[in-house]
Amino acid sequence: MNDPPNSYLSIKQASDGIYKDKGSKFIAKAFPVKDLEEIKNIVGLLKSEHPKARHVCYAYRLGFTPEETRSNDDGEPAGSAGKPIQNTVFSAHLHFVLVAVVRYFGGTLLGVPGLIHAYKEASADALLNAEIVTIEPEILQKISFP
């Protein structure tokens, strides 16, 4: 198992982004997160807050290994939503972050290249509006001696 780095980048608090194309609206939200349970709760909350939205696609990166990152297209064509969101997280070198994009369909199909562009731009806008912070991991140790 690899040791965690001495420090890493994350976001300080939730931030928003938006992208519009051909009547569709892509509302992006970025969140600092600690674990899968928190991610599930946030995605569930977004779905309940936006019941008329067609899709709530997302990507997250929790730790420092490939197994600790996932993306979800939520019904969009495979690789057209979650992967572009995930790539914006990777490009920003962020960890312990969730980026979700709520899509309201505007009546005109965008095609896979259009979807990739839209999800990338919306998620990049949310991260552009986020305050990036450097986290110094702390280790709690208990030392006992007579």
C-alpha cells in the first residue's frame, strides 16, 4: 500500500458552475467529501432537489489510488458525462472531492461530442469558482509510557 502524500489539493467548500447549450442547462456543483456515504447522500439530495432534471451525472475522487475514483453517466451515453467530469477533477489535481452536474434537457440533442463538451465546461466552471486549498494530512497517535 502506498503512503499518502505529505499534502494534497482539495476544495474548501461547495461551489457552483453552469453551462448552457441549445436550450439545455447544465448546473454543476462541487463538494469537498470524506467518504462514499457522504457522496451518496449529496447525489440523492441533488436528485430530490431537481426532480424535473433529466440527469444527475457525477465523478468523485476520494484518495490517491485509481480504485478511489468513480464516475457515473446517469443514463447519458457511456463516457459522455461522468468521464469528462472526472477528467476535470484529475486536471485540477484534486482529492476528496465530488463534482455533480444536473442536466435539464432543452429539447435539442447535443450528440456525444456536445455532451462531453457541456459536462466538461460545467464541471470546470464549478471548480474555477471553488477555493482550492492545500491539505496537510494529520495522523493521530497515542503514546503511552510508564
